[in-house]
Amino acid sequence: MRHSTRKYQAEDQIELFMFCSANILSIKIASSDVGYPINVYGTVIARDSLDHKCIYLFRCDRRHSQLIKSEDKSLILIGPSRGLLLQDFIFLEVDLKIKGERGQDKLLFRRLLEIDGRVVTRQNIEVRSVSRPSRLSIVEVEYAVVKKAMEATIEFQILKGDFFGKITAHTTSIPNKMLLYNSKRGGVVTSEDNGTIQLWRRVIAVSLNEMLIFNIEVSNGPAAASTREISFTPQLNDADEEEFFCGGVEFQVKVTWSVIDCYD
């Protein structure tokens, strides 16, 4: 949220200076030489040309390893923590292991993957993937190219009731849903305990010309099962808030907008 309060001299020309970004849609073990299911742990780190710092996309220790049942099952992503700059390269450092019995763990994948912004931002294909083989597997990363990118930082809070369900998000042109929260793994959130939902992913890149769409599924029992769709239009800065009901639960969602660029 570096530029959420920034003032622009010529807002009608700001689109000429906006940069591209990328949403990491999924990271999958596309092939496993040891078969499935496997318990996976380790890290996936992204680095871009903005500051070259580590930005975690996946981080899981051995004790909390994730069960991957098939090649279609994606790792549960926890990032990025800020909008990724796709000006030249985004590097993905993947280091994954298989949790074995009696401590007999195996190295599943350890390689560097690259997203070349010099190429993909000049093409009209919005959803792409990059994959490489390693020791015991092939890892595939699916991502969406976002042009004229805004950084949306998301907050969800329960104002009334108990929330058991799922929250996903996508943009107008990319229907692939990004999982923000699922209470089956994260636990029930109640309004009595502050009500703030600890989202797994809090930042999504959105094109200035599109919309950010949330899908909320509440499943607090058959009588209270319900779904709701909430949309937000990007701004150059500032924040949007909305309160709504879904399945007897009152929510508040806040989206803080910031331009993704490489200048301070």
C-alpha cells in the first residue's frame, strides 16, 4: 500500500505510466515420480525487480505439511504480500520436500522458475503457465498477466454471527478463482473474537479497466447456506468499504488501492 494516499497531477494520463503485474493463480505438483497422495512442505518465494526481496507465495513447515492427492490439487498459497512488478522478470524459487515416515523425507523439487515480462506482457494471452522438471516431480505455476495494474489489499471482518465457509476472488476477464480463506482449514471466525478474518492471501493485482469480484460462501448449516458476490471498481488510490449480509452473517470488506510502479 505504498501509494494509497498519493496525489497525481494528471490523472487522465496516469494510464500511460502504469506497469504490469501478475497474479499467481495456482502452484501444482503436475507430475510425481512417487505417485499420490504425498505430504508436501517447503517454500515458494517470488522476487521481482522492485526490490529483489523474498515474497513468500507458499510457506509450510514439516509439522503442517499439505496433503496433495492428485496432479490437479494446488498448494494453498499465502501470498504475495504486495503487488508483483512484471517489468522484466519475476523469479520463483521453489524448494519442496515430501514428508516421509520415520523422518525419511525426500527432496521433491528444487529449481528456479522464471516469468519473463519482456515477452508475456506483449502478448494477448492473459493466463499462462511455466513448468520445469526436477528430482522427483514437475511443478507447474499458472499465472495471469495484469496490465495497467493496481494493487488491491483486502480486509474482511465479521460484524455479526459466526462464519463457516469460503472466500474466493477473481477479476472481470480472468474467471480463475483465487482462494482467500476456507474455514475447513482455517477455523470458524466469530464476531465475538474481534471478527477479523486472517486471510491466506490479502493482495491481488487488478487492471485499472476491470473489476475485483469476491465470492462468499457461507455454510453454517443447511438452513443458513448461502452465497454472495461483491464487486469493486479500482481507484488510483484510497480505499473502498462495504457491509453486507450472507447466510445470516454480517460482513465488512475493505479494499485499499495503490498503483503498482517501480518508483518511490
